[in-house]
Amino acid sequence: MRMMVLVSAMSCTCPVFADLVADLATDVLPSLQSGWAYFPYGCNAGVPETSVYFPGPEFMVMDTMGIRPQSCQAANRLEYRIDPVLIERGTYRAETRARVTDSEFFVYQYGFSFGGYLDDKVVSIGLMTDTLSLPDLSMMPWDATGWHDYAIVYQLPGYEFELWIDGQFFLTGPARDIDPYPNTFIIGDSTGGANARVEIASYHAELVLACNAADLVPPFNLLDLADINAFVTGFVSLDPIADLNADGLFDLLDVNIFVGSFLAGCP
């Protein structure tokens, strides 16, 4: 993980920026991999990782079929905590290649999901054998029994997510508001009352944050004309995006911070 602290001569109160990448190997128990933790809770707190996740050379099997009764509202998921990262602006992306070979439904719509929790938003996709569940918990018919490459992309702040399947844009929609939760990449069975058997061939997640105060809009970690236009438009319209020292004023200090940061470039 690469971290950089922006120091400005213009008295800017500057956050820490970071790029983070998390990959999950399929041939080793997740808890033995750096940064990953097995997270069973509630009535599943005593369920061992070795009874749910089965590593293999080609794919890892997650099998929670029959692991809990209908009354159990809990999860057996894998978490990659990315605290402490200050997320102000950035691009979050999670990808997995997987197929759902069996599932059972009680209360929630899915027994397998992947994605992330980012401050007060949840951006995750859920799957059953015949259903795809979106972050807002709406459902649509989908055959998940075959191998597919899924990718979910979310721009922070305030942008909708994009779902890509097999390299093709599939749909877009809103992230779901939640109570603040530690910034986390997740994969596994993250609901209670629904179970699944899933073969996971790969999982990759990354968070690319703005590289400095002038990196205002996607693509992040790249300073270009889009950032200049965003600053100028924000400055003229008194949008907080252009109040770079957060003093409530739009003045020469903000201009100098932007110009200095832009000329310094991304590391």
C-alpha cells in the first residue's frame, strides 16, 4: 500500500491519500492471507472457517448450505479491513469470477455477495442460483450457475455504482445508505437466512484515491483537464468542491492551492 501526505504552503488542512489493492488467493485459507479475516457472528459465531471455505488449485469453494436455520440472522463472510483510510474522493472497484452451484432462500435475497462498505455506504452485489441482488436490495432474475466475471465500480463521493458482467456494462444504480461502518472489502455469505454453495476463481478489489487537492474528479490519480474544469466551474458557482482549504470562502487561497497541487502532479 502506498501512502502520501500532501503538504501545502497555503495552509491547507491535508488528509492522507492512499491506494490499496486486495487480492484473495484461492488455494490458501483466507485467514492465512495478509489482511484477510474470517468474520462469523451472531448465531454463526462458533462456525469454523474450515467448515465453510475450502481452498483449491482452481477455485475456492464457499459452502454455507444448511449451515444455519431460518431463524438465524447472521453471516459467515470474509473481510479485508482497510482502516484507517480517509475516503474523500476516489474510485472503488471489486471484481470476482464465480459461479453459484446451489442456494437456499429464507429471509434475504442472496447467500453470496461481494463488494465493500465505504463509510456510510454499502456497495455490494448478491447472488443466488437464479437471482441477482443490487445494493438497494432490489432483485432481478439472473442465471448465476455459469461462470461469470463480475465487477462493481463506485465513485466517491455521491456517484452511483456501475455493474459490469463479463466485460460488458450491465447497469447502474444507487449505493445504499447505512450507519457508519469500518471501511471494508467483503466477499462471502454476508446475510442471515440465505445460504449458497459458490466456486470462487478470483477476487480483486482496489481503492484509488485522489492523489492531491487538485485531483477533484475521475479518473483519480490523474490530473487532467477534467480537474481544471471541475475547479473552475465549482469556483464560479461557489460549489464546496472548489473550497480547497474548507474555510467557507472562495478566494485566491483556493486558487493557489489548486494551481500548486496541479503543478506538483501525482506521485
